[in-house]
Amino acid sequence: MTADPTAAGSAGGTADETAGVVPDRVDAATGQGGLLRGRRAVITGGANGIGAAIVKRFAAAGAIGVVLDLPAAVAAIEPPPGWYGVEVDVRDEASMAAA
């Protein structure tokens, strides 16, 4: 069985390739590229910690989307191009309905 050189954690490929970002797929007009180009994402808790790291990776891979987090957290960030911050408490149904 031959290992996929672009699979995450494999010994082959560059760091970007193993992270799911394929440099040769970058769109010259937008500067974005990778495996998620044209995809949309909604990331809860995306203003800090693991959520922020996911937003950064998805954006680098070409995705656009929405960062959902508490008001104070969203106010403190500047989402990547093509991304929007939405102040919402996903634990509260009324807050979700208002968003």
C-alpha cells in the first residue's frame, strides 16, 4: 500500500500540503487557494483558541464563512477576508433566533 504524500501527518509533502493547503491551487485574483476554495463554513467559538485556529486554516485553504462567538469575543477580532463575525450565544435559543 502506497502512502498518500498529501495526507495529514504523512512523511511526504510540504507542511502546507500536510495541513490541507495545496499551494499550487492559489487563485491569483483573490490570493486564496487550497482544498476549500469556494466552500462556506460556520465556526462556533471561532474568535479564540481552537475555533480561531480552525478559522485561520479554513481561510488559508480558501473557505469563506462566519465566526460565531460571544459578543465580547467577536468585538475583539478582525475576521479574515470573506469572513464575518456574528455575536451570538449558541447555548441560547433566543440568541440564535436573533442572529
